[in-house]
Amino acid sequence: MRFFIIAILFFSSVRSLAASEREASIEEKLQVAFLYQFTKYVEWSTSPKSSEFHILVVEDKPLFSAIKKFMKDKRVQSAEILVDFIEHENLDKIQNLPQMIVLPRGNPKSIMNHLKNRKRDGSLVIGYGPSMEELGASINFYVQDDHLKFEINMSNAAENHLTFSSQILRLGRLVDSK
């Protein structure tokens, strides 16, 4: 029954996104809907103590625009969702990493090199492409049989003090890079 409720919530998020974001691809809409659901079913060790929940999108301007529009009036618990964009060269300048970091599609080793040397405690790093879990991503999107799916790396999540709900664990494929 819970799985059915989560599915309904997920698809209503996608429908809401479709109405607000016409220029985004279907794949981007699904990815954004997943990101929003992750905010509900991931427990951060550093739960929003402030009234803000930060999402940082690295180098993917179209995805940044889609996320920013969709998250405009959304909240994580009672925290307002703030979405920011950054080029990977500027990652070193950020004092405190956000709760969620969304990496661009592909294998951005140069980006992860910036992040690997930093403590990512409490940051959910989300990638899209092969070997992202080896680079430190806790969640990685991939396409299989023309369907957007995601995998969860429990070792990376544990290193970043993140806990996933059983609902997310049932929907994603579990992997381990250790």
C-alpha cells in the first residue's frame, strides 16, 4: 500500500512539473521529480536546522532551470528550498556544502576531485552516468530500456551520514563501490 502511495505522489509531482516546465525534456522532468522525492525520503544527519534547504546544481544550466522552477513553492519539512548554480571551478570557494549536490551528466572526474578533498558530511551527491558511485555519488541516475532509473550507493551514503527510507531502497538498485 505504501508503495502505491509513493507512486501516486511521484506521478503527481511529474504532472505538476509538466504543467510548470514546458521546455524541459521528459527525462529532465522525471529527474527533477525524483530529486524532490529524495528530499522527502532521505534523512540528513544535518537536517535543515535553518529555514532553508539548499540544492546546488553543478554546470547543467537547463537542469538548474527546471529544478529552480519546480522547487519554487516546495518545502522540505518546513524549510524553503533554495536552488543555486555553480561552475565546477568555483566549488572550492563554497564554505559549507549544501544538503544536495546535483552533478552534470557524464563522468565529471574534475568535479569530484574538487569534492573528494572536502568533507561532504550531510551532502547528498547525485550523479548521472557510469561510475558516478566510484566518484562519491550516493545516488546515480541511469537509463535502462528507455526508463530513467537510479542506483543507491550505501557506502557513500554512510560516509556522508545519510539514511534512506525503505521506500527509496525498494525503488532504487543498491550498489557498493567499496
